[in-house]
Amino acid sequence: MRHLRKKELVLLMAQALLLSLFLCACGRTEEETEDPGLLLGFSQIGSESAWRIGNTRDIEEQAENYGISLMLENANQKQENQIAAIRRFIAYKVDVIAFSPIVEEGWDNVLEEAREAGIPVILVDRDISTDKEGLITCLIGADFYNEGKMAGEYLVRKADRLGLEHLNIVEITGTANSTPMLQRQAGFFDAIAGDERMTVLESIDGDFLKSRGAECMRYLLDTYGDSIDVVYSHNDEMTLGALPEIEKAGVNPGSDLIIISIDGGQEAIDVLKQGKINCVVECTPKLGRSLMETVLKLENGEQVEPLIHPTEQIFSDEQNTSLIAPRGY
Ligand code: GYE
């Protein structure tokens, strides 16, 4: 065999390297397509709350249970990172794409790219707002409007039970223009609408973050002082950030102030049991099983429900809270 000169050998190796890089960039390599294991690409919002961390853990566990390969990317609270991740999933030719959209707007272009690539997209947890048809196969997530409505109905029952004549309410909302923020606000406001005892002093964006919950509560206490009767917080993280600020002001949460929260994570339930939160509306993060079952149905060409809502309950001082089972997130 002719001895290849060193220069030719280097050139040959460089060409081989370029070819393998090209094959990788074009998606799964030959041997992977021989073993058509189902591959799900999931873009997760971030790690902003115990709920989100529980949601990620559940999706990973259920992918394992159902034998589905999972490419999960954490977007660290940035929509642009989610869009980039979805484009990577398309390039890699995953079988299904799923994601929890941090906000409702701004997804049309990347979802049209997924549709042109023939990759079905499942929404998990949150929804999108679009005028275009056929971008999404289904939504698996909570009925956030009903969560807000249950929170408002609890407050009405509390006012009736205690014979309260007037309640000044402050609202600490989740991420602006996210589905849970929009719908938890709408459901709560509809539940108290027409009840002349209820006045909402201010709604302020806490972005579902514990640190922002504390900042918002400091501002609200400085602004409205002891005229506040009720704090309605869109998630436990912000509630847990707000509570120390309330106590620093010499106010007793759960007795001087009515505290209403949403998610139902273990930490908030423990505080409910201590009597420092009055009501926690459940929002389960355990959506992994429904997601994997839906992925398998799509793979088998079966019809899937366009909307899958988990059943949810309310935990409050109307019940024996010592009986609440461990929450798992
Ligand atoms: O309430 C909050 C998380 O989208 C339901 O996002 C989810 C919300 C949840 O950060 O804790």
C-alpha cells in the first residue's frame, strides 16, 4: 500500500472528522435510527420554584418508567432559550417535542418550523396564545382559572363564616402574561365579583419567585400598612417569601391577615398546618405520566385528547389539616 504522505493522512483525518460532525448535525446517526427508541425533546422553563423542580423530576421519572428517551433542556426563565432548544430538537429529529411556555405569546415561528418538520408538539403545564391552527397537538396542564376561582370562593366562605364586613385584598401575581397568572387572576376576580365586602387594593408582579414575593410584600406593607386584610399569592414560593416580611412588621399571618396561596407543595402545607397560611389550592406538578401516555399514543397513531386537566383539590383551615398526606414536591 502506498505510504500516505503525512499531509495526505492529516487531510484524510480532517475529512473524516468533518463528515462525522455533519452526520451529528443532521440529527440522529445511522445506528440510532436502527434502534427506533422513542425520543422526546422537552424544554423546561427553569428551576424557579419547588413546583417546577417537582415537575422536572416527575417528567424524568415517568420517561424512565415508560422507556422513553428524554432530552430535557432547562431554559433558565428565558423564552429565547426555549425557542433555541425547540430548534435543536427539530434539528436532532426527535419524535415528539413538549414544552412549558414561560409566556403565552411569541411561539408561532418556531412551532411552524416544528410542524413543517412533521414533529408533533405537546404543551405541558402552560398554554400559548396563537391565531394559527394546528401548531399544537394537545395541552396537559391544570385548570388555572378554576384554581383562582377556588381561592376566591374560599375567601367568600371565610368572610361569611367570620361575619367580616369588609376585606382589603392585595394580590401578588405570577409571571406576567403567563397562563397561570392570567387565569388565576381571572378566576379569583370572578369569584369575588359583585361581593361588596371585597376590595382589591393592588396587584403586583412577583414572577413566581420567592425573592420577588418578599420584595412585593415589603412594598405592599409600606404602602398600605395595616389596612391590608388578605394576601392572595399565585404560588407558594412567593407566599413563603412574603411571610417573614409580614412577621417583621409585627403582623401575624393566618390570624391578623388571611393568606391564600396556590401550588400545594410540602413546605406551604407545613406552614398551613402551623396556621400561618389559611388556604392552599393544589396545583399538581405530576404531569409526567399523562405526557408519556400521550407520547406513546401519538407514536401508535392513536387519537389524543386536545386538553388534559388533572383533578385538583383545596387545602384550608376549614378542614383537619393534620390529615393531609405528604405531598411529594
Ligand atoms: O404555580 C409555579 C411555577 O406554571 C403552574 O409555575 C406553574 C407555576 C406554579 O413557577 O410555582
